[in-house]
Amino acid sequence: MLDSVIAAYLETLSEVEFFDAFAAILRANGFYDIHRTHGTGEFGRDFIAKRLEDGVIYQYGIQTKVGNIGLNGWREVRNQIEDIRLMTNVNPNFDQDLPRKGVLATTGRLVGQAPTGADNYRQQFAAELTFEVWPIEHLIEMMVDAPESGLAGELEVPLIGAVAAIHLGTLRERQLDELSLSWIGHGVADLPRSALAALVIAERLARSDRRDLACLVGPHLVRSTWATVHGAEPPPPEVLATADLGKAILVRHARALLEEYAAVPEGSTAFLGATIDAGAMLTYPVRCLRLLELFGLAGLAEQGEVRTEFSDACERIVRELPGASHPPSDNWAVAIVPGAILLSERDPDLVGRWLRQLCVWL
């Protein structure tokens, strides 16, 4: 059953979404010195990484794709694999003196005549490059069975239970908090499996119209990461990488919410009309405070233009939406803090007036 959960997760990812997941898969399988090189100067590969295998360190160049790859797709990818075989001095972390391996990793499969083309290429350049294709079945195996940190074992039951609850629409914030406690491990080796589980849950929530909970998966992963290595000084690089992934989960899904909010006309009436339902009297302030909390957290996690975008949204909520100063219960007290801190950087007087409104309401 876990295989089907992971397969469904991988098959829904876009190329950009696949990058974070793939980096976590590499870490879970003993790769190190991992660098994402996708971009205008990628030189035909999305990742470079190293791994010790049978006493030999290999330099990997990896091209990632989503979905099935036919013959035309293979011909395009073949040129990129050629860059892996031939490249020198294109990245300071690429060791051209090590034996190298080229990998095509895809969330689909090679179809049609593409497998024949890949086999011919593998045989033709076997003396220069070890070439491998990692289809979706191989990626599932890497995620589930990695002895260091696969998703099987202790994480399997809570993960499947959470996926089922998301499908039924019954997963709530309290259950997400309880699930994240299972991500607290006993050392660095447990971090990649927690990261993969967090990615699966966040994507499932986003696709079930619970983008708000998908955002919160990120902070939960950050918390569980630091709890796993509490007291370790200095923190290992794996800790920083996993915590950064948690931040990326938060910011990516918060930006999706920000796009939706930006499309709503200004004013509390327009916001209420866009979010109205049978329980609007209660859900209106909840939605105001939830957005304020998530935008505040994401803004504090970023710098520059992105931070400003989230700060703008927080200011608009506080100025326009009375629900932002009418928390329905003390459970929402914590939602006030991130937005207040972020807004205090630009307008402490506005924050003061807002907090006084909260005090009057309480």
C-alpha cells in the first residue's frame, strides 16, 4: 500500500516540485555533496552528487524529468546526458577526476522505442560513462526501501493513516501535529525519511484544497528536525538542508495562497463573499487569522521582495478585515504573533492599534 501512496505522490509532481523531493531521495540513499544545478547554465543536468559504492567514490550527473519519455523525448535527453559525459570544469563541486555516472531519473517510464535508444547509448559509451535510467519504480524503491531512511518501518503506518484521513477530508491541525511527532528521530540518519514524509503529506493536502495545512507541514518539519538533533553543536549539514526544505514547503504553499488572496477585490465584503459558506460567522475570522499567521510565518522566513509581498498582504488583512481582530477562541492566540512581528518592521503604530482592537474584543 505504501508503494501506491508514493507512486501517486510522484506522479502528481511538476518538474519544479520534483526537485525538492528528488534531493531528499538522494540524501536518503547515501548521496552527498548534492547540488541542484538546474538553470540557464545547467550544462545538461539538474543535479550533481557523489556516492561511495564498493569502496569507490563516483561523481554523478543527473537529469530529472516528469512523466513518460518517448523516442523524441529520449533524443532530447540524450544530448543532455552527453553533456554529463563530456563536461569539465563547469561547477566547482564537480570532480572531473572521479569515475562518473550519468542518470536519467523520471517519475514515469521510457516508452516506445526510447528503451532501445537508452540501451544503445549505454553500450556505446560504457568505457567512458556508466549510464543508468531510474524510472518511477526505481524511485519508489529508493524512497521505501532505503536502509538509512526509507519511508518503510515506523513511519509507514502514520503516513498511510494521514493520507487516508486527507482523502476523507478528516485530517485536522491537531492530527498533523501528532503526525509530525513521529518525524522526530534519533539522529541525522532519520532526517531524510522525515523530509520525504513531509513532502508527501504537504502535496496531498494541497491537492485536497487544504493549502493552509500544507503550509504548516513546513514549520512542523523544521521543529522535528531541530528536535531530532537537539544539543548538537555545530549542527550537521543535513540538519540545515532539512530545515531549509521545511521553510521551502511553507513558502511555496503560502505563495500559492497569496496568489489566491491577491485575486480577491479589496474590502471585507469582497473577502467575505469570496469565502462564504454555511458557517461563515465562525469561519470568517478563522480564515482571516489563518492567512495572517501563514503570511507572517512565510514573510519572516524570507528576505527581500518576497518578504515585502507577504508583509503587504498582512497589512492589507489588518487594515481591511475586522475578522483579523476577532479571534473565536484562545486557540488562535498564536496566529497573531507572526503577522505582528512582520508588520512591526514597517508600521509599529498599525500593529499597536490592531493589538488594542484585539484586547477590546477579548
